[in-house]
Amino acid sequence: MSRVLERRKQYLRLMRQATLESGYFTVVDIAEATDTPRSTVQDWVNRLIEEGCVLITEEQRGRHAARYAATSVMPESACRRIFTTIDGGEVEIYHECMSGGCAAFCEFHHARAGGALQSVRRDGTLLRERASLGRREVAVGLDPAPAVGIVGVFHEDGYIRQQIRCIGGPAYSLTDMMSFAEGVRGVTVHREGPVVEGEVVTRALAYVAVGIDDTDTGTEGATFALALALLQHLAKLDGVMPIGHRVAMLNPRLEARTAGNSCSCIELAVEPDLVARIEESAVRFVAGEAASPEWGVAVRQGFRVPGGLRAYGRSARETVIDREATERAAGRFGAHLYGGRGVIGALAAVSLIGLPHDVLLDPGRDVCTGWEPVE
């Protein structure tokens, strides 16, 4: 089913682009652009005509090919990417929009609805939501009711199924746009009057945090820059969805610091059977690109942060930690360490995932109160 959806997306994208640029397209245009037999393209054109996505603007006359046009030149999707990770009985949903306004709208209404969601936060155009498995009803409607809510999240056979209830604009997004987003494997919908309820299917990916520190010297390199390069490198690999990059400040009074004593963490969503390979790639990349021989990498799966691991991060912002304490914490909480002295800050970066930017950048802020449940 996913291959059919991907092919449909490809053809519609080309047809809409040709319609915008030339006012029409021919079967030959699409066949040449996709290196596909004309008969196959003609079958798709006929199918899309039946679906109402394409219309005939000029019939074939002799050697003059038939001309077609996409029926809509509206954006095929305001949703760039939709993907999910799972950690025990909780799921994180990532929804990247083309528009900050659309992302803010969904943030507001999803938070108002509650439903299966525990938390909703937005980082630019990326909406990040934490959900519990199961179904919790939501009544959608006109203000002050939410326009959209996630009523259920389920994990089955390596896939996550989001059940969404909505009206108005969000209903259009669900029925006409979400299936085009990268990461979506299928969308089914049904309508009851003005209310639309649908199911969005994505892979149940593994969340992987990669912490990095001490890759620079006083005159060469920058850890944040290497972390960004690593994120771009890993994002090109099959089975990887990049989530983002975070910078955290550690103990500003540490004598060995190169500048402000910051560390970096990149977040990835990875196919579960590829995690070990991605970990190896990350370590190899940092080892090859770091300017300092004291570079360190910490890798941990799972977005839930135990209280003891968060406490390690607090200690790294308030005191001086030795390698032995770092190795004990890593062993206790399932993190893998690589490299030299930098593993201390790298594990701290991993321990601070999930916190707001203003907390990460202010070492005077407490990271153990009011942010994550202590486990």
C-alpha cells in the first residue's frame, strides 16, 4: 500500500507542477520525467481522472497528444513530515509543517483537546507531542471547543496508528494533505456530518539521542558545528528521520572549558533494526572530524528520561564530574560511551533531552523540577 501511495504522490506532484508552469501536461511529459512506460502513466492518468484529481483539457487529435491539467494548484500538503517513535507505553509524534502558523494552530487545538496526548510543544515548524497508548474521547466543534484532537494512539506490528477527530480546516488537512507527508504509510477517513475521523499510520521508530562534547580546541573547531554536520550526515542514511539539534550549557566555572562550556545533542528517529549501524556511523564520523583528541560521544535509546539520569545532568551543570561517575551513570541508564574526556559532557547532553531551550542554555535553571517525572 505504501508503494502505491508514494507513486501517487510522485505523479500528482509532477502533474501539479507542470500545470502551474505550462497550464497542462501530457502523458509523454510525465513518462519522461519518471522514466516510466507511457502505458503505465496513462493508467495513472485515467485513475486520477476517476478520482477527480485530473481533468482532460484537450482531446487527442491525430498525432497531437491529449492534454491534461491537475484540478488543484493548492499546496499538495502543508505537512512536510509526520513520523513517530515509541518508548515503552508512550509514543512521541513529530509533525513538521510548511508553515509556523499551521504548526501553532495545531499546537493550540491539540493542547486544548487533550485526548491521548500528555504534552504538546512546538519548536519552530516542528510539533512534538507525547501520547499514551490507548483511546480517550474528544469532542470537537466550534470555539471554545477544539477544532482537532488526537483521540487514540495504538502500536501494532511495528506501526503506530493515530486516530484524529476534526472539523473545518483540520479535516481538509486530514483528508487531502496528510497522506502526502514524508513518513506516512497510509490514511483512512470517514465522515459523520461535519466531523471527520481518520487514522494516520506511521512506522514505530526508535528514538536515539547522540550527545557530543569536547570536539574542539581553543583555536580550532566547534562542537555545535560538528553536531550539525553529523545530523546532516545521518539524515541521508536509509531508515533515519532527523528530529533536531540541541545545545546545552554545562558548568560555566570549569577550568578546562574552551569557551562557554556547552555540549550538543542530536535527536534521531531510526528503524529499530538499524540503531546499531547508525551508532557506529555516528562514532566514526565524530572520530574522523573532531579537532580534539578528547572528543566524546554518548548514545542512548528512548525519549523518557529517568530521574537519576536527569540528576546526572544537573550535576554536570553545578559540579565537576569524573569519568568513573560518568561510566557508572551510563551503565545504569543504558547509554553507550565512546572517546575521551568528552564523554562526561556528551552524557550530560543526553541526560538533558526534552527540556526547553531557555532551560538548556541557562545553567542556573534547575533541570529536575517541573519538567519530567522522576522514575
